Amino acid sequence: MVKLTINGRKIQAEEGTTILYAARDNNIFIPTLCENEAVSPYGACRLCLVQIKTARGRERLVTSCIYLVEEGLTVETNTERIRKIRGVLLELLLARCPDSEVIQEMAAKEGITITRFYKRKGNNKCILCANCARTCEEVVGVSAISLANRGVDRELTTPFGDDFSEACIGCGSCAYSCPTGAITLIDRGSKRTIKWPHNRMEFKLQKCSVCGNYWAPEKQIAYIAKTSGTKLSEYVACPDCRD
Amino acid sequence: MEKYAVYVPRLVKKRENFAPGHRACIGCGEALAVRLAFKALDNNVIVANATGCMEIVASQIPNSSWHLPWIHTLFENAAAVASGIEAAYKAMRRKGMDVPNNVKVVAIGGDGATSDIGLQAISGALERGHDFTYICFDNEAYMNTGIQRSSATPFGAVTTTSPAGKKSFGQFTWKKNMPEIAAAHNIPYVATACHSYPFDLMEKVKKAVNTPGPAYVHVLSVCPTGWRSATDTVIRLGRLAVETGIFPLYEVENGQYKMSIDLPKLKPIQSYLKGQGRFRHLSDDLIAQIQERVKLEYEKLLGKAKNGNKRTKRNR
């Protein structure tokens, strides 16, 4: 166990955990958007910024979702300096995604309702946190979408920007892991539509042979059958009707 | 929301607030529902738990399943205790004491604690507008004391105090519509959920807790012991309850109804009733009567949801 101090409270954390998780276990709230336990940390949104002082006395600002706990570390999560930086970050995010309710709510909690920066036009809620791309690669294992280009041109996209990704199985994990609601998934009848900020893709859903409900995309069933080494004929009925 | 299959469950938080190793019966749907509900929340939650199954199985001295601050209350006053906690935090903050400002209060109880014994405390707490969430885990009878009927027991169900025989067919009153009673208080958020739709349940609990003001979530939890059903059919029975329309999933946000799952056609009620021993004695007449009532109630609800949608469109 590692001993450290967060906001004046002496706490213990297991070696190898990040400051964010250590704080969360002790009910110290650090705001974050891009964190997800299931995927590797990425440090994209920068909202979990904290001020640390190492045992040697070196002071700096770090993102708590990446920085691992150390012996004798002193962490401050809510100083004047942190609040100021977090405010600017939230204003920048508000300017980038003026329509996102999650960011509006988060900003309102910090007392920010208007942004000084130029508001981007169009209904874009993506903050480029790569939660979707990381999920697609690490959890699902297909890498159907990823972030492309650099700097201001950076965007979430399918390969070559087409409205079709050969690898995508339509599981909807990206829509679930998206923190701001930039990716939407709609099931209507036999068709599933997944909308990414710049592309969209449609999938055919498989009908259950017993009850007649549509239950999963055909491509996802083929992928599951392939990775688990089972026959496709085992998936004609939905999980409710299977015995 | 319910068609997330294999990959999304891996994205859910791993930390549990309700630990395993408790003394619930095999195949307990309520323990599953409690686990999912508190998995959706962080650890900044105070739980007021009314007497009932979940209090008995999870807190036998010297053990506890709760990784959260937890208070056992009497049968009748879970909502009153929760409102007291909320008021105490408010008072401490007003006096300038150093208390965390993101503490959420959740009261939980069974169907007996909610719709029979604790009804007036809940009604009072909802009416006073305390910022708390009440979650009712409805297993449709007093299961903990040996399956006695409650007002949430459905029509025709056998319990030890509503037995079936020559002169009786089991419970002869209809299930009390508790979510509608809560919605009639004009509170910001009311929802129904079921453990067989885990993402829907977690989303609703998260939404309810983050809503300022009172919120009410009614969770149907299958009880194989009391329902006399096989322990491996718990999830299926929950899904059938929703698919047959006997327990529809919906939310009421600021008075506007919204159906959670779009069912093109309801399944016949027999498919739900036949798996349960408590409905074994029902004659075809009674089943037809139940079917008619379920259809009527479901259409009433659909009508409300439709009107709600129209209103939102007009407002825009």
C-alpha cells in the first residue's frame, strides 16, 4: 500500500492505481469526461487536472487519470489555480460543443454558463476523447473507427472517411462509451443506424426465428460466431427464446 | 438500449457497492436489482433501507454487504429517515460546517414497505420535495416473512394469506399502481425498471439520483421462492413481464410519459403466467380477465405517452 495525502486527507491506495481512482475510492470528487475503467487511460479531456507535490518537493500539474500514486505524494484537487484552469478548459469545451448537455451541466457546476471563445457551428458534440476508438480496439477488438489527421483537422472517422467501415459489427459500444452523446444508436424495425459525427452506417438486424423480434445485427452475430468458434445456426433464436 | 449484447457489459464500472456473499435465496432477482442499481452510482451515497428481504440478507451481524453508509429503518419510515438525512445535510451546510456537497440520499424498500406500510411516509417526503430517491424493489408479496400478500400482489396470485382453493382463487384485488401514485405527486422523475433490462435499470437509477428534487423508481424483481418458479427462469420471467405488458417500462419526467421499450406486439399473458406456481390454479376465464385488464392498462399508458410526446413537440 502507498500512503499519500489528497486535499489534506491521509489515504492509502494500492500500488499501481491512478490518483483519480484513489481519490474516487475515498469519495473525493474529480471531474472527468474521457475516463473509462475498461480501457487504457488516455488523458484527453484534461478536466481531471490536479496539483501535486512529490516527496522531494517538486510541484506540478498532472492529469490524475494517468499519474500513478507515489509514496509521500501531496495532491490538491480544488485550489484556486486548478479551478481557474478547469474553468478555461470548460469554456473551450463549451465553445467546441455548444449543444452538449453533459458539458453544459458540468460547466454550470463550476459556475460557467457563457464562453469567451468563438462557438463552433454545427451540431458537433465530439470532444475527441477517443473513448469510442479505444473501446472499439480494446474491448470489441475490431478497430472500425479511429481518430484521424492532426491539429485542428483531427476528427473521428471510419477508414478513408467513407460511410462504410468493413470492420464495424454494429455492436453500439462506441455509442455507450461516448461521454457527451456525440454518437447515437437508433434501432427502428429491422434497421440499426449508428451516427458518428462525420459518418453514419446502417446495419440489418437479425430476426428471431421463434418470437420474431429483431435482436442483434447480422454482422455482430457472424463476428461472435467466428471468435467463439460456434456455428451460425446456433444464433437463429434470440437469447430469450433459446433453451 | 436493451439490445446491447456482448461488448457493452464489459464497459460497465467494475467496482461493486453491494458485495456478494449475502444470504439471499438462490436465483434472487432482488439482490441482482440492488447490485445493479448501486453499481450505477458512485460511493457518495447514503442508503436508508426499510425492513425487508434486502435488510435481512445483507446485514447479519457482524457482516454486511454494503460498501456504503447504510441505515436500517423501520418498515414504515424509510422515506422519512431519508428526508431527515437530506435535511440534516442542508442544516449543516447552512451552519457553515465542512460537509461534502455532492452527497446523495437513497431510500430503498420492498413492495410492502412502499405500497402498504410506508405509503404515508413516502407521500409526505415526495410532497415536501426533499432531494432524495426512493427505489422500490417490488417482489409482489412479503417474501421475507413467508410470502404474505401485500397490496402489490397481482390478481390471482397465491400467497399464504391468499390461498387458492374451493372458495378462493388467490389474491382477489388488482395490483396497486404505485408508480402512478408517485407520479400523481407531480415529482420531477418517476420510472419503472426491471433487472432483466440491466442497462435500462442503471440508466434510470443514475437519472433519478441526479435529478434535483424527489425521484421514484419502481423495480420489478422476480422472486423464485415466493413466485414458485424455477430459479433459472428469473431473467426470463422479468423479460416476459415486460414483453406481455403486465409490467410496462416507462419514465415520467416532469409529468411527461415516455415508454422505454417499443413493443410492436404484446405477447399473450399465458407465457408469463405458466412459468409460475403461484398462478398454477388459474382457470381460462380468470386468465382471459387478466389479459383484458393488462391490455386496457397498457393502452391507457400508451395514450398518456402519446399525449406527452405531442406536448413536447408543440413546446418546441
